[in-house]
Amino acid sequence: MRDLSDISLKPSDFDAMAELCRQERDFPRNIAGWNDLMASATRDARSRNLYPSPLLLDVREFSEWCDRLKIVPCLDALSAFVIIKRREIP
């Protein structure tokens, strides 16, 4: 999950993201759980000397990306999305 390090989500977007990833049984139940998951991923990355660019998650963009690729939104899909987004950052 270190691909999810330094990812932030506006608290107001959490419910939309949770609904989008409703089939993901490990998806956090609330924004505090989300923040804990992201903090854990960030600690894991830092322990490996990885310092990826911070990224603010756009739920609509992630949803459209999943639709375009015909994949089910989940944490694995989010990891792939984040990897691709980070390649776009100059």
C-alpha cells in the first residue's frame, strides 16, 4: 500500500469515495480510518526511503478513470490510479 502514501482526500469527499469503493471490503469505514490507512502507507514508504509527491485525490476523476478502463473501484485500482497520476506530476 505504499503507493497510497501522501494521498489526501477532502473530508467532504469521503462519503463519495466510500460509495464508489463499496465493494472493497477493506475500505475504511470513516475519514479517520482513511487517514490512518494513508498515514500507515506514508510511514511504510518513508521507511523504504520513498518520498512520493503529495496528491489530493479527485474522486470524480478516479471514478471516470475506473469507468473508462472498466475496472471496479477499489484500493488496488486506487493504487494504480495514483501511480499514473504521479507520473504526470512534473
